[in-house]
Amino acid sequence: MKYYPKIARRVSGVWASADGVALELRMDGRFEERHDGEVVFTGHYEMEGDDVRLFEDGGGLLIGRLTEGRLSLTPPPKPRETGRFSRRGHRRPSLGASHPLY
């Protein structure tokens, strides 16, 4: 039996929200996030099926789904801030709550 490597799914387009956030996904696997036209985050994305993971160059992570042309993103769960292994200073993702983009 011949092994075929998994090929990553790529999309291209710009999704925007009513409050001025726009996200451009490019065919080269990179993305740019703009707020009111200004680029504020860049990084790369990975897709598996309809699931999307955006890895910001500065270390943030957003996860979401792309279904029927609609992109919905949410930040990953926050790490626990208790105990001696607290992650103080950890960079928060650019979007603070569930955020649909069209």
C-alpha cells in the first residue's frame, strides 16, 4: 500500500466584522489581521476540515471554524492563574471573545 502525505487545506479571502476587524487568509498559509485598516497581527494558519488554527507571530493562538463561507474565531481557554506555575506575562490572543467574521 502506498502512503500519501496529508495535504493541508488552504483558503484565501478576507473576512470582516461589523466592528472593524478584518482577517485575510492567503493561499501561502499566512494571515494578516487588521483593525480599522491597520495590520496588527500576522502569522500562519493551519486547517483540518472546517477547523482553523491561527498562530500569531507573537505567540498568540486563535481557533475557529470555516463553514459555508463564515469564519468564527474564539481564543483558546485561558490557562489557570493559580499556584506557583502561573503564566504571568503570557501574551493574550488578539480577540478576547467569540468573534464571527463574514
